[in-house]
Amino acid sequence: MIKTSSRLPITGTKFIESVPAQDRRSLSASLRGGRQPVSGITSIFSTPPIDSPTAGEVVVCAPATRRLAEDLFDRWNEALASGDAQRVSQCYAEDAVLLPTVSNVPRLSRSEIQDYFEHFLQKSPIGEVNQRNVKLGCNKVTDAGIYTFRVIEAGKTEYVPARYTFVYENHDGQWLIAHHHSSLMP
């Protein structure tokens, strides 16, 4: 006799069934203090996952386009040009993750992100996207590619190419950076 289940297993993830629901977290959720489970709602999490609705939930997706990704980058770049680290940090979600270009320290909160930019902005950085790849989701936009920064250090202008990934999420009608990774070109 073949035993059937109402839930089909996901290929290659046998371990998930043996892990209690409260321990099922993505790396992102772990970095955010474990508040967002991979799916479902359990009592130990203070907020439901933002992109995995429960069965009885209706999710409305904010319009997302390539142009939106371009505009969000421009907003961030204009904040850089302002020289105001607080303005730059306001582009990020409160629990955002920044893996910065010129620091080996991950920044895991808006205040840590602001601290990073207080130092980085001393170089008067301005970014220009050279190549981008945009992926659209429900209340989420991923923009990844290559950008070049113009920086001024000791009176000398330099152009620094780097790889980037921005993940923007719509939180209560406001698009904010949830994850930003930037690294120098090898």
C-alpha cells in the first residue's frame, strides 16, 4: 500500500520535515534576529514572513518595474551625493543587511549602516550603474550588476568598479533596501 500525504515533499530537502517549524529560518531571518520564518506563522516569531502568505491571507503586490529599480538606485545615489549619512541610512529598512564595499564588517541595523556611511561619505562617492539585471517579485525587487564609484581621496579622483546587489522590499507602501551587497571587482 502506498502512503499518501496532503503535502508533497520538496525534492532535495528531506531534512526540512525533521526540523521543528520554529527552527526553520532562512539566513536572512537569522540575520534579522530570527523574526521571519521561511513559511507559516509560529508563536516564537514576532512578525509573519513578508513574502510567504498564510493560507487565509490575501497579499496585495505593489507595482514593481525595472524603472522602479532604477528610481530606487537614483534615490540612494542622490542621498550619497547629499553627504548626509542619516539620509542614506533612511533608504534602508530598520533591519536591513549591508555587506559594504570597503569594510569587512556586516552592518545589521540602520544605525550600523549610518555609521558606515559617515566614514564612506568622506570620499564624496557617486555611483553609476554600468550593467544591471532586475528581477521582480511580490513586494520585492532585486537589482544586481556592476557599478562604478567616483571617489575623491586626498584630493585625487579615482574610479572604482564594483559588483552590487540591492534587494528592495515594500514595507507598508514604502520601498526600502532590505539587503545591499557591494564588492570590488576581482
